[in-house]
Amino acid sequence: MKVLITGTAGFIGFHLALRLLERGDQVVGLDNINDYYDQRLKYGRLAVSGIDQNEIEYDKLVQSRKYENYRFIKLDLADKEAIDRLFARERFDRVCHLAAQAGVRYSLTNPSAYISSNISGTLNILEACRFYPVEHLAYASSSSVYGLNEAMPFDASYPCDHPISLYAASKKSCELMAHTYAHLFGVSATGLRFFTVYGPWGRPDMALFIFVKAILEGKPIEVFNNGEMKRDFTYIDDIVEGVVRAIDTPAAPDPAFDPAKPNCATSSAPHRVYNIGRGSPALLTDFIEAIENALGKKAIKNYLPMQLGDVPATFADTSALERDLGYKPSVSIQTGVDRFVKWYREFYGV
């Protein structure tokens, strides 16, 4: 297949691109390489996939030096004309839309970035999928959409209409727009609610990255909600496995959909929503202990109250994904943390 992946200088997009390339798909990667976090990490990911930083120019396809079936283009999702040109020229079979402005806490201080990237950018992708039809659009959502919902485990079939951050609201908006395009124009679309993804090449604004760096430097770590938060930490390889299975299985109308008792995860339109998580939440304090084990060094903990915009717990019900696509995560937290620490030491030479 010819697959467009948006966000291939990012964490999940980078790993997904490698997976699809290794199985023989043609891949075009897209990213605007913004400065939300250290661009050296983004260029480092691209280098692993054979993209030379010195060859990157805006709106220019760059051929990978490692994979003959991989090309990369630097584009902004808000650039509708350039997005349309790319779709018209390449005629993709599938699209996996991962590019977004990430981060719950950053959305408290920079809300406009989330409207431009997550909402306007996703609209441009949907419009391109409408006018230059693709077989299937898989797109990233987030466990953050569950907001004030405390019914555990989180079930995608139930409503989640109480977001508590603009990031979460923007992701919910993406789901609503995708369903609308599925209903009006037949765009087959699958939303993927990711649960606390971690692993090698992870984002430096995520807890694992922050904690490892601080512990190695002998600095205290900030432990919110006094360590009583629970997260469904999911290793990157397990996430990618779920994404690949979703990409390979276009969404179809649910013949059992009852508009009088609607299932929020399916539709009479070709649209569905899945959780992608480990399905086994862990206390933040246990996650920190796994980091301490991997580093052989204790953390200095600074306990703090709950941060604005955070939720006390996440817990993915993945039964639908297991039933429909045979997805089953397999990597333990300690194994995943060990792999991250090994990568971190090698990348930063510490």
C-alpha cells in the first residue's frame, strides 16, 4: 500500500513509519518539525529512517537514503493548498494522521496552537481524503477525551462529553469531524484513543523522559497528586501493533447500530473509535519504582497536589480492539522502562 503518515518526526509516527517500511509498504512521511520540544530529537528520528536533515526544505519530497520506499516532506497541516497538492499527486491508499499539537499542560498557556494544528489541520486532512479518496483514514485521538469520566475502565462505547483541557476538547472535536465526513462523504475513518505511550525516542515533555533526566542529574522529580495517580502506561511497540491492525482494517458501517440507543464507538457511517492501551493501569509511584530499578538510583521526590487539567486515573477497555482486530499488548512496564533507559543512555551518552 501507499500510506501517508503525518507526524513522522514525532514519537509514534517515527516508529509506525519504520514498521510499515519494514513490511514493504510505500510510505510518505509528513511533519512540520516545529519547536514544541528539542528539534534535535526530531531530526534524530528522521535520520534513523534515512532522511538527511540538510536535504529538508519546505514542501519538497526527500528520498530516504536507507529505505527506497520512504519519502519525507516538511509541511504544515494548516497549509491546505500544499496538503491538497500532495494528495492529488500521490493518490494514497491509506492515511494515518498522527500529527498534532500534543500536551495537556501546554494547552493551558498556548490554546491557539491546538486550534490551528489539531482542529484546522485535521479538517484539511479530512477534506483531502474527501476530494482525493483513500481507502481508510486512521487518526490519533487520546485517552484525555474521557475528562471527568471516572467509570473504569474507559469504554469507547459510552459518551465522553466532559473534557477538562483544550487538548482533550480538540481531540474530541477531531472524532466528531471524522464521523461527520464518514456520514456525509463516506470517508472510512477510525479514531484511536492512545493511553500514555512511552518507550525509546519518546517525547521529552512526558513523565518518563522528565523523570529519567532528573534522577540521573540528581535533581528532584515533581510527583503530582502525591503519587496517587494511575495511568495505563502503554509501550510503543504495543501501540504500533494496534495502529497497524487498524490501518489494515477499514472502518465499515455497524449493521447493529441503533440510533435510538447509539453506541458512541460505532455508527451507521463507516466510522469507529477504539482505545489503544495496555488495559492494566499502574500507580505513578510504581512506575517511578520501575525507573529507579532500571537506573539503579533512587529518585528525590517532591510531592505536589493535582495539576490543573490532569485526571486522577486512566484505564483502557481494549476488548473491542481485541475482538475486532486481535490486538493484545504484551510488554511489561519494567521491560519497557528498561528499554527506554538503555536508549536514553546511548542517545545522550550518560
